[in-house]
Amino acid sequence: MSESILQRQTLQAGDRIFKEGDEGNMAYIVQSGEVEIHKIIDGVDTVLGRVGQGGIFGEMALIDSKPRMAGARASKGSTIIVVTRAMFEQKMNKTDPFIKGLLNILVDNIRSLTK
């Protein structure tokens, strides 16, 4: 991923990146700031975790093409780098088939644990 072609988004606290159920055609890397991963559980908006600088989120939907399991929003001013499906697939095409299969198994396991 060349530095010159990376798309960045600058966010303010509370800005929504995606919501639960959205199509997942991008993953994101936190360049600066912090992002909350949240989900409505029993009618309550619950923060499941936070992703800080250098962390990645939204990747599961790129791996298995299923809807987002949770939402994401900036918890403070943040800059995120967008990883498009095309970029992801380009990298995956160079990956050993065993690793691809393992990633799919891991994502299936995570999704089944959260049902």
C-alpha cells in the first residue's frame, strides 16, 4: 500500500464510521485517535471495545463478506486509513491458501461465539 494512494478520513468525537448490519466493503486502520466498537444489547448501546493508534477494525466483513456485527464511531478526534476491498483482495491473492482458510475459520468462530 503506497503512502500516496491511501485514503484517510478525519473524524470528530461521535462521528459514525459504520453501523451494525451495514455491508462491509472496507476495513480501517487507526492512524491517530480512538474508535469505539459498539452494539445495541437488550436496548442499551454498549461499548464492546476501543481501537487505538495502529489498530485495525472492520476486517471481518472483508474476510467473509457478511454484514457488520457491530457499529464503529470515533470516541475522540481521529484519523483513520481506509482499506478497500480491492486492496484487501490484492493482498489476499498473494497469501498462502492455508492462511486464507485459517482466517475464514477464525472469523466463523468469532461470529458464532457472538450470536
